[in-house]
Amino acid sequence: MPEDENKASIWRLPLITFLLTWPEFRIVSLAQGLWGAASPKPAMLLALNLPDLEHHLRSWQTAKDLPRGASIGVDNSGQLAVSALPSLQLTVRTTRIPS
């Protein structure tokens, strides 16, 4: 979440604030550079009932150290530098509990 409270952030929405009052919800912060991005690329995930999420994320890491690159501004071709970054895509398997 941006430290500057004047900057827009989904994490400041009343809904997120409300969900985070529940013990089942939590925010997990990570750097996508540990999974192949050319720069640290900070990200936050809203987790619900995923106590082992960090363990599983670490097992999929492709790097031990954060990259030192920057992905800001425009590249030599005029494209936004951030557009070249891969997105962290997670597939979470869920189990339904029969009623």
C-alpha cells in the first residue's frame, strides 16, 4: 500500500478494511522479482484461510535475491517499462466442505 495516504490504493477501500477485521483474512506482501520479474515489483495479496501461503510461494521462487533493475518510466521503444514485467499468477486449489 502506498505510504502516502493521498495516493489511491485498493487496500484503503472500506470493504478491505472491514474484511481485515476478520481473523480469517490477512495481507501477504511479496516482491515479484523473486518469481522472475526484472525489478522487485512489490505486490500484496489478500489471503483467506491460507495459513501455508508463504510456504507454498517460497517453494515456487525462481530467485534467491531481489533483482536490482528498475521498471519505471518508458523504455527505448516508448513502451511503459512496467508493461514488460510478468504478472504473478497463482492458481489456488480449493476444497468444498459438504453441507
